[in-house]
Amino acid sequence: MLELQKYMASFDPETFEVAGAVAKKRYLSDLRGCFEDTSAYEAALATQDALLYQVTSIEPADGEGDLHYGIGVLMPGRIGNEYFMTKGHLHTWRGAAEIYIGLRGEGAILLEDESGGNGRLLPLRANQIVYVPGHTAHRTVNTGNVPLSYIGVYPARAGHDYAAIAARNFNHVVIKQNGKPVMQGRNAAVA
Ligand code: S6P
Ligand code: ZN
């Protein structure tokens, strides 16, 4: 029985918390340096160090061909015109791909090649599945008004390299422009 239990997980359909697992929480202060509008960031942080997202990682096995997965919940909101988002990362094993499955809410995944070029924005919402190829930095963005929930499935040995992104940030931002999400180059005039 115990052996089988490690291959199962149940999540709450409202909170997306997983029974028996601890969610890792990321607050506004954890994303220092990520948002383009630094004065809007400091003003928001001075008001409240808000919870931006939480991820529950499930790691049933660590063998060569095994998989891990995470259930994420990303809050709605913006810093200036830029939507709330995850820190974003490359996989330590650069070739590792990932599948994202949207569960609830309206969002998108920002992709960039390892070099920081070739920015792409793919929608993520219920019934939408996104394939993140290897060698691709990925960051999730909530473009809606309710929490965005999703599952990401990746190789057990993918690993998460946050340092590479912390050093250069993404070269593209996702902002609200005329009521809609738009991807543009960082440091372009903010509309
Ligand atoms: C893991 C996968 C997701 C993210 C989650 C939070 O490979 O891509 O589970 O961990 O979206 O984002 P981040 O960038 O803080 O790990
Ligand atoms: Zn990933």
C-alpha cells in the first residue's frame, strides 16, 4: 500500500494544495530584480509583501527515466503594467523539456532561447497544453483576474537553474496594453 501511495497524489480542486505535501511559496520580495518598473515594484513591496505564487513539487522517484511534476498557483495582479509572474528558470540539464497543463484561470508561458532571443508567448489556461522544449527559459504569467493553476511535468533529473536567469533576467516582458497581454522587448517604452 505504502509503495503505491508514492505514485498517487490528490489535490484540492479549489486551493490546488496536495494532501501530505508542502507548497513552496514565493512572495513579491523573492522577485526583486524581475519586474521592469522598479519604482512600481518598491511601492507595491512597501505596501505589502504579497504572495505571488506557490508550487507543490511531487517527486515520486529519481531514476534516469523518472518524472517529477509540480502544481502551481499564480495570483492575479500587476506591477505597473507587467503581470504577476514566476521567477522563471532554465533546466540545469539544458536539454530537459517540460509539459504544462492548464487547469484554471487565464495565463501564458513566456519562452526564450537559452541565449535570451526568440521570445514567444503561449497561452496557458484550462484545456491548454504547452510543450516547453529543452534549452528554453520559461516563466509563467497570470494575465487574468483569478489565480492561474497548472501542472508542469518534467524529467526527474531536469534540475532548476535560477542563477542564469537572475543574472540576465528575461529579455522580454509581458504587459497589459489596451486591455490585452502583449509581449515586448524589455526596456521598450512602457505603454
Ligand atoms: C518546474 C516547472 C514549474 C515551476 C513553477 C514555478 O520545472 O517549470 O513547476 O517550478 O511554475 O516557477 P519557478 O520559475 O519559480 O520555478
Ligand atoms: Zn521548468
